[in-house]
Amino acid sequence: AMSKSAVKISSDLLSNPLCEQEPAFLEMVTAFDTAMKRMDSFNQEKVRRRGDQGVLFSSVFPSLNMAVKRREQTLQDYKRLQSKVEKYEEKERTGPVLAKLHQ
């Protein structure tokens, strides 16, 4: 997922209008995009090989698997709280609403 995100970021940078204006920036972003695509391809191949060998990534690095689960839970909590904040920001600015928004 991380390498897929890096590929998405590099693709987004390539579509930046600054790339059209600055040839040096375009060259750097193109090199970055190529590197990210190679990294993603390499990672996908490693995952396929490990899967073929029957070695699960999560069993090799259990602490990483737990960190990913904690990150996902934290992200869900953040999104839930962010939606609450947006709801309170849309309401009329009264005392109770401001107190809840501050909280």
C-alpha cells in the first residue's frame, strides 16, 4: 500500500502545472515517478514470491502488522472526529456549539 501511495503521489506531481512551466522540475518529477514505479514493481514481485513460498509478511514482522492495525484504528477515529468538527462548524455559533467545537 505504501508503494502504491508513492506511485499515486508521483503521478499527481506529474500532473502539476508547474511541470509544464519548469523543465528542471519536470525532469526531477519524471525521475521520481520512474523510481516509484520501479519500487512498486519490485515490492509487488517480493510479495508474490513470499506468497508462493508460504511465508506471510505479517508472521515475519508481527510488530509491523500491529502498527498497521493501530494506524487504521486511529485513522478511523480521526475521520469520525473530523466529521463531528465539520458538523459543528456548519452550525450556528452559539455557546454550547463553540464549547463542543473546542472540545
